[in-house]
Amino acid sequence: MEQIYNKLVRDKIPEIIKSNDEEPITRILTDEEYKVELEKKLNEEYQEVLNATGKDRIEELADMLEIMKYLARLENATLEEVIAIAQEKGTKKGTFENKIFLEKVLKKSVKF
């Protein structure tokens, strides 16, 4: 019996599969394929975050962070650099801590 996955997995998953007396069939992705699969995985984890709560949500957020680390690496950056940029944006534009929801903006009348 076989089960088809066709998805990016963590590096130790093939070893775990072998330890269960199963045979993983794998291949190494090209850089282009890798980027596409990381993006798919980020979306998959995002959906899991939305459906999780409590400790499970924290686990899913950690998975998203791991994927973001490798997406950043593809852009020749580190996760620490991404976090530093997020902090800079927080300083310049603020954070989301105050729960502000912008409903609309009214234009001021033009004076001549």
C-alpha cells in the first residue's frame, strides 16, 4: 500500500518513516521548486494556525516561523534580520497591540 504526499517535509521525516518499517520515496528540489514548496507550506501552516487554539496554535506558529526562516534565507537574509525589520516598522508605523481597526478616512475639503 502507498500513500501519496507530494509535499515538502522536515529533514528528519524520511528517517522517522524508515523507523516505522516504511520506505520513503524522496527527491531533492531545485531552488525554484523549493521556493514554491516553501510558499505552499507557509500557506498550509497558516491554515493550521487559523484552526488551532492554545498550545496547538503556538506549535503551528512555530512551524510558520521555521518556514519563514528558510524563505528569508532564499532572499539572502536571516530570520533575525526579518525580526529586526519588523521591529523597525513597529517603531516607525506602530504595532498591532492597540487593536486599532480603521473603518474609513474622510477627505478634508480643499481650500482656495
